[in-house]
Amino acid sequence: MSSTPDKKFRKTISALWLFFAGGFVFFLLYVFAVSINFLNLFGDLPDLKTLENPKSELASEVYSEDGQLLGKYFRENRSPVTYEQLPKTLVDALIATEDIRFEEHSGIDFKGTLAVPYYKLTGKQDRGSSTLTQQLARNLFRTRDDLNNGLLSDVPGLRMLIIKTKEWIMSIKLERSYTKKEILMMYLNTVDFGSNAYGIKVAAKTFFNKDPQQLTLEESATLVGVLKGPSFYSPVLRPERSLSRRNTVLDQMLKYNYIDEPTYAKTTAKPIKLDFNVENQNKGLAPYFRTEIGKWLAQWCRDNGYDLYSDGLKIYTTIDSRMQKHAEAALEQHMKTMQKEFFQQWKGRNPWVNDQGKEIKGFLMERMKGTARYKSLVEQYGSNEDSIKYHLYHKVPMRIFSWKGERDTIMSPMDSLRYYKHYLQAGFMAMDPLTGKVKAWVGGTNFKYFKYDHVKQGARQPGSTFKPFVYTTALERGYSPCYTVVDAPVTIINPDGKPWTPKNSEGTYSGRSMTLRTALALSVNSITTYLMKKLGPEEVVATAKRLGITTPLDPVPSLALGSSDVTLYDMVGAYGTFVNKGTWTQPQYLVRIEDKNGTVLHEFAPKTLEALSEETAYLMVHMLKGSTETRGGTAYYGLRHRYGLKNEIGAKTGTTSNYSDAWFMGITPDLAAGVWVGGEDRSIHFRSAAYGQGNKLAMPIYALFMQKVYADKSLNVSKGAFPKPSQPLSTNINCGGSTFVPVVQDSVKQEQTLTLPQKVEEDGF
């Protein structure tokens, strides 16, 4: 009788063993099927090569020549660190909270996994079932997105099982391929901390403005606490939750003896102190520069098989971070003052006016039609003008720029456009004329609100800063700086029979003879026009092109007074040629590109051209020095007396009609620099010469910049004289007030009737 229960018991045990054995075999077969993606039921797994070289998105970084990080290009803002850069408190907090048996398991913590149901049933707190290695697999290979392409992936109830299985498989493979330290490093380099901070390096910078190794215990615990839910436990958005979660992390550290009781009590009593700053393209040094070179870099990456926004490239530039700071500060300092004067001068009126000084009707609506906002409304509402106008004139809360700081207000899109059209814009660039290396680049007044770059993207009429190209052509044709010309009206008859006589800035003519050096120093229009008649516009265009001007130049006499648009970038390069003994060097802003491992992918060498003879270049330096050395010169009072820059400086100011564009170009032995200031539209400008001329509106930015550069002893910028030419000059430059007139080459063109545009820019400064 007793044998029957024993047989039943043995049968039951055997059945259970068969069930578990069968289940185990089935599980092994299932895992194997997932690993090989049997019949494409489960979706692919990364191959061995991918596992050995896992790729996460890394931000590409832009560095200055002096080693400062200028900014990044990214979709996910992530920069890697080494294990040695991780503070012990951070590693301890992570292991205590997320994976206490991390050093013991081989990718899967079976003990922790089996304990999950118990924790769920009892309501006790748990760390979850995923190990750090599994979480790393999820982050690296995007198991919740990219690897779910199997036929069974969308079957309810199976999706998560397949995902978990893949993570188990990849975790085991990761553990076989990497050390524990490498896995911790990769995890902390890839995890999302919220606020567009990916990886511990960016998170430490974003939340505490520190490098990872500088994090304190409470800061480390805060960041580890965020990992449970970057939005839910954000110390910025939900500080109370974040504080509670931080203390939970500290509880775990105390529980597993990573910290002692006194340390725990002291740390949990501290508040969370943030130094929060989200990195974006609007912030950091040289944002206009970074955006402009980003266009070239993106094309280079496409051509060479790289992704600028995810491959972690290191881009080394010629920018000097100290000079860049001085340039940005100088521009801001002066533009704040000028904007105040501009608002005052146009108080109660709109500044967009025609040549007669009358407001341009329909100006704002025409400009609005060119905006992305207007085009979007047209796409949405088609020809329904009432709906379009409703949204254009509907007031909404917005944050706006002002020189006193950002402010919140309520405006309609039309109000906003009107507001911003009242603002003056500016551009500044400085380069080493001997190497072509760009040292500072400020494309506008505030990149967050005004994206347009006025160094290389924009081109405007240069006014009298174009005159040196005329004088350079004259010197090449045999004229001397001492050649004298009478300041008198020069008339050219247009083909339509109408005479054109450009005026000097004062509207009068002195009637006295003056040397070419003096004429350039005083920026006398009549004498420049005289030379243009002698030389011919085609000759001047050829000279300007040799000196690096790339924009179209109309070969007409008014070109002498700056009627064709040029870029600040080209102008600085051209003026640098005079300092560089006649060798034009294309402004260079990139040094090299490296991959994330430091391998050099591309190195850059400047393009050069022997554009002028050494003697002609030196003579032009001598001519340009006249502006600062000749009493009455356009830069004499401003640079030497107002700003105290008494070292040798060559300079030229420029102003176009109605003061639409103000320019200043300056050269020293170490630096060539240029400034442009004006309205975003040519119809927006000062109403009078009191502020609208180049020596008032543009020159102070250069002067303030040079003051700051000279005061910065770490830069070691020389105040010395321009170097003498290597060979004796063939022409006299010591004019001594004489009327010395050299013999001019026979090839100089005779006076001729020339075609001019109807509107001519007339400039004295």
C-alpha cells in the first residue's frame, strides 16, 4: 500500500525535472534562436566587430589655437572621459545604487533578477533587474529602437522579452570583450542625464560647471540619482524630488559601507547647489565663427565619410581665445553706446528711409514676406490673407534682446520685426598678416538673436576703404607717394551726356596741391577720382582681385569710392598683403582635424600669391600710416589722441552714402583688422555725420580692441615699427612739402569718357 504514494511522488518529481529540463533546453534554444535571428523572427544583433568597437554619438569639439574649447557640434551633447577622470565617490554611488554585485556577475545578475518579484510583491525598493552592463548594451545599441526589426518584435507580450534577451546576450559579450573599468567608463560616457547632457563630462559641466573629477560626494549622488528618471528627478525642474532621490543614493552608499554614518548625516543635510548652464550653439566664444566654419566642415565630412555631429572630431582653429574675448568685449562696449545714440536720433520715427529721408512705405511687410515665419503661414493658410495677418499681428509672450539684458514682453511678430530693425549691426575680424591666421572673428552683435554673419557671409559697400586699391595700382604704374595733384573738381561725362562730378565729404574743394600720401590720409575724393581716370577701372579691378577680393566688382569709375560690395573677410586679407611684403595670404581659420582617437585626418596650409612687389607693399604701408601721422588724417585724432595708440598704425576709414555703411581698416606689424557697422538693411542708418561716419561708428571698435590687446601681456603683441624693405627704395618717400613729380610710365592711360552708374557712393571718410 505504501509503494503507491512513493511511485506517485517519484513520478511527480520526474515530471517536474522533465518540465524544468525541457524548459531549460527550450530556453537555451530560444536564446540561440535570438542570437542568430532565426528566420528573421527576432531582429539582428550587433556583429562582433560592432561589439568590439561600439559607437555612441560624440560631439565634435572646436578648439582655439591656445587650447581653449570654443564650442561643439552635436545632436546629443556628449564628450568622453577616461576611467581615471572619474571620482571614486561617483563610481561608488553608481554601483551602490544601480548594481551592487557589478564586480561579481558576468553581465547578468541572476540573484537580482530572481529577487525582482519579491520586491514587487512586498513593495520594497529595488534597483531594477538590469545590470549596468545591460544598461550599457541598451544605450550603445539602442535595443529599444534599432534592434526591434524581427517578425515577432511587434507581437504583444513578446517585444519586451525579446529586448531583454538581446540585452542579456550583448551584456555577456560585452563582459567578455571589456574590463569592468572599461564598462563603467563606457556607461558613464553614454548615459543620458537630461537637459541635453549625455555622459558624465557634459553632465558635470551642465549642472555644476565642473569637470567630473571635481565633483563632491553630494554632487556625485545627485547625478547618479538623476539616472532613474532624468526628467522626473531633474534637479532643475523638480528640486524636491531630486533631493529625495539623492538622499536615497546616499542611503545605499551607507548600507553597503561606501560612506560612514557621520559622512551620511552631514551630506544628507546639505541642499543641492547648482551652477546650471545648458550648452548650445548660442553660447561660448566665437559663435558666428563656429557657425560659419561649420558649413565648410559639414561639407568636408560628407565628402570624407564622417558625421560632424556624432563622430567626436577634434577641430583645431587659428582663433586666439584671448583676442576673441577682447574683440567681443570691444564690439559690445562701443555698440551699446552707438545704439543708445541711434535710438535717440530716431526717437518717434522709423529709421528705414529713402534717399530723400522719407520713410519707406510698406517696408516692414516686404521684409516680413522674406521670413520663415511668413512662408510657414502661407503654407498653412494659402491665399487667406486675413488668417495670415491675424497671426502676424497677434501679440504673444516672447523674450527679446536689449543691450541691458534680455527681457520678457508681449509682442506680435510685426512688433518684433519692427523692434529688431531698429538695431545696428557690426562685424569685426583680425588676422596675423604674416601667416594668414585669423585671430578674432565677431560676426554680429548677439548670435542668439541676430544670426547673420557680417564677416564672411555678408557683403557691403566699402566706401573709402576701397581707395587703397586705386593707390596701389597707381604706385605699380610708377606714381610716387609724393606725386602731387590739385584738389579740384574732376568731371566725367556719362554716355547720356550728363556730367558727373563727385564731391568731397565737406562738399567743397581746397584748390591746393597735395601729395598722394596726404590725399589718402585726408581721404580726398577728387584726387582718387583723378587717379581712376588716369588708370582705368579695369586696372583697379585687377589689382583688387590679386589682393583677394572675391565678390563681383563693377569696372566703373565709382568703384574708386567703394560702390561695389565686398566682404570684411576679403578686405582684411587684402590689407594684410601690404604688411606681408606683397604676398597675399588667404585668411586661414582651420589648422587640422583629428578623429576621436587623435589621428590627424586633415591639415590645412594657407594659400598664397605674390600679389605685389615688396617695394609697392611697403609704399602702401607708408601711405596708410599717413591717416594716423598726418594732422587732419581720418584716424589721426581718434587713434592717437582719443585712444592713445601712438605706435605705428596704418589705417583707412570708409563711409557710404547716407551713412549706410561705416568701415575701418587697421594694420600693425602683427595684426591686420577690419570693422564694419551699419543697419541690417541699407536704408537704416544714422541721419547725420555726427555719428554715421567710419571714424565715429567703426574706428572705436578697432581702437578698443587694440587697447585691450596691448594691455594683455600674455599676448606679447608688439608696438614696434613696421619692418623696412630688404632692398633700398627706387622712389622718394620723403616729400618734404615739395612738389616733386616723378616720371610716370607711358602705359598709364589717358583721360577718357567713362560709364558710371546713376547712383554713386560719395565718401570722404
